[in-house]
Amino acid sequence: MKRLFLAFSCLCALMMAAQTPDTTATLSDPTADTYGSVTEERFVPTDTNFEELDLMHGQRPPLPPEARGKFKGRLACDILLALLALGAGAAAWWTRRTLLQAQAATHAELDNLHHNMQQLANEASDQIAVLQQRVATLEQRQAHPLPTKSVATSEPTEPRQTQPTTLYLAKADGNGRFTRVSRQFELGNSLFALTTTDGEHGSFAVIDHRDVHRFALMMPTENLTRACEGQSIQVSAGMTRIVTDREGEALCERGQWRVVTKALIHYEA
């Protein structure tokens, strides 16, 4: 800004100088009457040097036409240079301002990205801890297996299933088919609990478990919307719990469970 002000000041000074008219001295009689309309005529010899006479009276002789043209040309060049300097200074200031704004926007994006990466790292650390606990539990079960009952040689034909059975389902794909079915709860895979009495029809709901809710709410569009419906369930920011208002219906086709009616859910903070 200081450079712009200096260039502008120089430009103003040059323009004022250009507007000042050239004054040429005229020969006058120093003894002329101050009030006068009538002056006394004096004898001036024919060999008088008027230029020396003007210098004696402190008056500047007129500039020749060539010198006056050079002076105007030099003044125009100075004004043009001042305008160029002013334009260059303005362009430099605008470029620096744009660069500073871009740098500030980049820093803000980097800070936001760092915050998101830190949050994802914390969530991944929690999931790893849960998985390690589950692996330790499975290793303990393998080290101490349960005793098996002896099976008779001739087994009667199993009657049609009448007791309710609970199956644990993973997320559904684009066709509404659950991608994984297990008889045991698997943290990180199991999202829904399905209850069936005939092995063909069943009702399902979101598993009421804190870790399951946190995992499902990380990507609700991928994990929930293909098997559930509700008001604005695609947006889960700030929510920590999933409540099933109405169970969904599923049908087993060729050994694979498919969504017939979506479950109705809502989120709570």
C-alpha cells in the first residue's frame, strides 16, 4: 500500500507540472509608471542584446520550440511510467490478496481433514479392541470345548420346526438380500436379529447393542436404508442410538433371506 501511495503521489505531481503554463518574459521598462497608462519613452540603441537585458532584469528567456517539444515528450514519458508503476502495484496487491485467501481456504480444508481422520482413527481403534476381545473369547472356547452328546445310530425324522429361532443378519444388498446369515452374533457383521419359527418366514429388527449402533450409524445409507425406512435416516450426525418402531418382514428363498417389508426405525442422540 505504501508503494501504491508513493506512485500515486508522483503521478499527481507530474500532472500538476504538466498543467502549469510556460511563462515567457517580456521586455519592460523598469522605470515605468506604476499607475500608468502613459509611460515615458526611452531611447534603446539598435545594438542592444535583449537576452542579456532580460537576464539583468531577472526574467527567463523563452524556450526554443525544439526544447519545449523535448520537455513535453519527457513529461509524457514520466506520466506513462507513473501509470505503469501504479498499475503494476495494484496488480501485485490483488495477486497477493488472492494468494492469501487461497492459502487460508487450504489451511481450513486441511484442518477439517485432519479432524475427520483423527475421528476415524479413534473409531477404528475401538473396533479393533472389540475384535481382539472377541478373538480372545473364541480362543478360550476352543481351549475348553463343551462335551458332546452321543448321537443314536438311527435318528427319527425331524419334525417341522415350531420353536422360535434367532438368526443374525448382516446388511442387505441392492436387491434386498441379506449378505450374511449366522446363528451366532458377530460384532462387525451382525446388524439385525431375525426370529423365525418355520425357517421360511421371519421378522427382523436392529440389534439393540451399543457397538452395533455405532457401527451402523457410521454409514447409515450403506448399512440401514436397504432394510429399514424412517424419517431422514440417511443423516446420522450426532446420533448414538437406533430404535426399531416396527419390525421388518423377511422371506427365505433358496437358502437366502430377502427383505419383504422394511423395518421402521428412528435415531436418538
